[in-house]
Amino acid sequence: MPPRPRTTARKRPSQKRSQETVVAIVDATARVLKRDGYDHMSTNKVALAAGVSIGSLYQYFPSKEALVAALMERHFDEIRALFEEEAQRLAGVPLEVAVRAIIKRTIEAHQIDPILHQALEQVPRIGLLQKFDDVQERGRTLVHQYLLVSHESLRPKDLEIAADLIASLIEMVSHGAVLRHPNRLKDGVLVDETVDLILRYLKK
């Protein structure tokens, strides 16, 4: 079995100029990935798009997998920030308000560069490329935290299972819209129908 490609960066830039170089390389990775897809992406194409030599690229990134891992880390840091903001805001709000807010926040997360999100679907899940799972777990944690506070008014008794079901449903709806019906990400009907479905499950 061939060794797995390295998905971690060689080194972290410390000086401003090197930090700007890394940002340019990661920006170029996004452009090339969206343009050519993962299978046809290469380190040479990314270096050319970034305006740097292939040697400069390899100073920081040993493989195209490492490039994509850095891109995913940046992309999902933006998504996680949305969830962290929502978690602080939801404490003590009514069930209907919380459910709608979580759904809308998830859809907003999927609206952060949906073309990039589609391209990242092609990436094999190895090493740091497993960050998709980390983001999905943050969504489950947000739902579970809210359910724990509101458990007395809820029908489900196993709140971990309930959180898994709800988070998976919201992710599936949002994800499906990104991949197949991106116009629905801004459609209020999609939110309304998903809210109704979840409330029917949760309410006694």
C-alpha cells in the first residue's frame, strides 16, 4: 500500500512577507480547485496561479493534499465562527426561535463560497482533510447544548440521539441545496419547511 500523502504544512510563516506568500498560495488553491477540480489540480498549477515558484510553494506545502487541507482549515474556521456566535445568542430563547436560528445559520454557513464547497466534495477524507467531520460535530454540539437547557418541554428523552438526528437533517438539507439547488439557499420556504419538520419531532 502506498504511503498516505502528507496533509500538514511544512512550516508556519512567521514574517509578514512569508505570511502574505502563504495567503496568496491558499487563495490560488481555491481558484484552481474551483476551476479544475481536485483530480486535475496540481502544485504546479497553484504555484503559477499564486505567482510564486514551485520551490517557494514547497517550502510551506509538501503536496496538493496539504494545500487543500490549509484551504479547508481556513474555510471551516469561518463556518465555525458562525456557529460559535450563534451558540452564545441562543441561550434562553424560545424553541421555535432557536430551531429557526440554527437552520438559518447552517444555511448561511453553506453560502460561504458554495462553489468552493462543491469542489471540496471531491476531496478524499484523509488526515487534516477530515475537517468536514469536525464542522458537522460542532453543529451537533450546538443543537445538543440547546436541547439540554430546554429538555423539560421536549418529547425526545435521549437528547444525544435527538441532537444527532436534527443536526444531520439540517446538514443534509443545506448540503443538498448547495450541491443540487443552490437557489434554495436563499429561499424562505426551505427554512420554513425544515423548521416545521423539526418542531413536529421535538414538541410534546
